[in-house]
Amino acid sequence: MVCVTHEMGFARAVADRVIFMDAGQIVEEAARY
């Protein structure tokens, strides 16, 4: 499931991975831990 949010606290609480995108391209990807 993909969830798009600007609330980093919420994203940190519910995600197992975080992906930062810019102009439709993945800029950074990391595991939550």
C-alpha cells in the first residue's frame, strides 16, 4: 500500500519503508529502522 503524507511523525509510525521523491523520481529510500 502506498500512503502519501507530509506528516513525518505519522509516516514514521505506520511505514516499514520511507521513500522521498522529487519530480516523480525516487531521491532517497530507506528502511524505517
